[in-house]
Amino acid sequence: MSEQDTPAPALATGSAAHSPLTGDAVYYEYTQAADPIGRGIVPPVPVDRFGPELYTGRPSGVAPLDLSAHLGVAGPATSPALCANFVRIAAGDEVATAVNASSQMFYVMTGRGHSRFAGQVLGWSRGDFLALPAGHDAVHSSEEDAVLYWVHDGPLMAYLGVTGLRPRFEPTHYPHEDTLRCLDQVAADPAAADRNRISILLANRAMDRTLTLTHVLWAMFGLLPAGGLQPPHRHQSVALDLVVDCRPGCYTLLGDLDEDGKRLVNVKRVDWEPGTAFVTPPGKWHSHHNESGADAHIIPIQDAGLQTYLRSLDIRFMSSGRAAEALGEDFHTPLRDAPAQ
């Protein structure tokens, strides 16, 4: 934090001599305290990338994608509300995932095995999703080498100072063949070409208002076709994106709109690699590009269930015309001079 970003002196502070309950009271002039993010007191969410080196060839265990030092929060945490992890399970091993969370999601990147949770045994294989509620720890066993992508809302629970005890939904399994069949159905729809993206959202019957995986988590399974572009869009939830498969030539551009709202500026480029996760900060305009000649798939996990409930998700999409103006007329070769991050 720079000197100009430090908060202004308080107008007054409480005195414990007056009453034990007033000792922690602080008073600020409104403009000095209304925007701690803009003043740099609350650090922004960084654009960051985590590669397969975190789990490839490693012993069984959990590798958190930890940005807590950058965020100024208790760790591990990948965003203020969520923590993403790679869980490596060698064939025949067991790994326990114990966390104080109200929601957890597992995506099976590789391998086959099962998870024991609340007296139930849930079998899984490559491409499956599992959603688990609060109240119990999970123990995962693999029949062959496996890697899971695990996202939970433990950082949110820690910030609130609460313990997750009451399940809000039942453990739910989303088999790969079901998600792939639904995605293929969406991709085959003639109207797909007019949509911002070709994707499906995984939801739960218990979340009939937010239409999300859990009351906190949103999970999307998306296709980025060969030669395709997802035009710039933004949302107020942090996205923890997992690249499922791709070939070289797939990437994401992240930036801000200029003062006229017509061009992306301060652009950063994140190149995709299979089995890599990256962070998309809230409010950041971003577009996904596929110049590889082969289809690619991506899974964004967000705290958009919570944001939807709070009516604060504020997801926005650029029209094709605005996207062309923002990125340059040739969608397939935009901003090639943007530096790789």
C-alpha cells in the first residue's frame, strides 16, 4: 500500500474509559472510507495462472492455488470467497479433503475412483462433477492415478466466522456422459451461432431460484469451437477457470474498457494449456479465443450462486458490433501484441 493509499485519520475513536463497548468504535468522514478498494486498502484480485507442474509427478495430496498473500486474507484462498485446489491421488492411495465449507465441487480431470462422504460412496471417472454440501469431510480413493479439481467456499466461511453444519443440498453426481450430451445438444442448436457462448450450467433442484450448482457455487462446462471467439463479457464474481483440453492457439484476453467504452485497454493475455487453471478478476472484461484448429473446453467455477442471490452478479455481454470495435475487426487475430502473462 502506497502512502497516498493509506486511510485518512479517523474523525474519532471510542474510549474504553467511557464504556467497554465503545473501545473499538471508529468514525471516518464518508469519502475517506467509502471506497477502500479504490484507495488500495483492499487489494484487487490478480490475474494469475497455475499449471500442471503443481500435480504432475507429485505424491498424493492437495495443492492449493493460493493467492492469499496477494489478497491480504487468511489462506489458502484463490479468491476472497473461494479456494481452488488440485488433488493428486496415486493409484491405490487415499486423500482426505477436510474443510469448513458450505459448498464444494470436484471435477475429475483424470483417473477413476470413489469418494466416501456422509456414509455414502460416490463413484467417479474422468469428466465427472461432484457437488458436496457442508457437514462432513470426504475421503477419496483412486483405482488408477487421478487428479481432481476441487473448489470450495472455505475462505468465505472463514471471513464470516461461521461453521458449516447444515447441508443445503444433497451430494450430487454429474456424470461426464450427461454433461457432454447436453453440451452437444446446445452446440447443435442452429441458434448457437448467435449466442455469446456455447455452454451449459450445472444446477441443482434445491437451487430453483439461483439455478446454480450450489447456493454459493456456479459451474459452467463450455465449448470454444475451432476458430471461435467468445466476445468480451464481464461479471462481478471471480472466475476460477480450468482448461479441460485445447491445442496451442487458445487464449484469454483480459482488460478494461476505455473512457468511451469502445476499446479494451490494459490488456493481458493468458495462454491456455490443458490442465491449467487461471483467475479472472471481478468486473474485468475478457474474451476467449481459439486459433488452434481444434475444439477446446473450459470450466469456469465462480461464487455466482451467492452473487445471484445478492442480486449483484451484474453479468454483461458485448454485442458483436461492439466486440468488433473493442477487439479489432479481425476476431481471429485481435491484439496480437498483447503480452503473454
